Amino acid sequence: KPLILWYQSKRGKYHDLAHGEEEFQFGEAFIHQVIETIEFALGSVSNTASYLRLWALSLAHSELSIVFYEKALSDNLGGSSFTSIAILFVGFAVWAGFTVAVLLVMESLSAFL
């Protein structure tokens, strides 16, 4: 962009609205463009890091959900007695409660990322 502005100033078509009708300063335009480029690169890195944090949070929730399922439900799926069925209902309530709690907590924490 600084080269385009320099070329326009040589042809007489350069008008700097911010500073009035001053002479074109190539160094100033170049520094300004470098700053804009750095800001763009930092923004891209920041957005990428934010999405990676959200992906890691989703992966952690998935793993926790699997662990809760294995500990609360899968051990009690084979029985057919009354106590086994009662334990299965309690296990499901524990699994559902922990899963919903983890979802709510992680979702509220992801708002701070």
C-alpha cells in the first residue's frame, strides 16, 4: 500500500484527508502499514487461540461425560433384580446431574475465554 500511495503522490492524485494537503511521507506510510499488518497478525493468532481453547473445553467435556457414564451407569447395566434396577435409576440420576452440571459450568466458563 505505501508504494501505491507514493505512486499516487507522484501523479498528483494523493490526498491525505487526515493531515490535510501535506507532502507524502513514504516512511510514515510504511510504518503505518507495518503496524496495521502486525495488528492483523495478532488478531488472527488471538482468534485461533480462542477457537483452540473452545475445542479443548469441548474435548474435556466429552471425556468427562464418558468417565461419568462408565462409573455411574455401565457397571449396573447387566442385572435384572430389583436392587440392580434401583441402582441403575440412581446411577442415571447421578450421571445426568453431573453431566448437566459440567455442561453448565463449562459453558459459563467458556464465556470468560
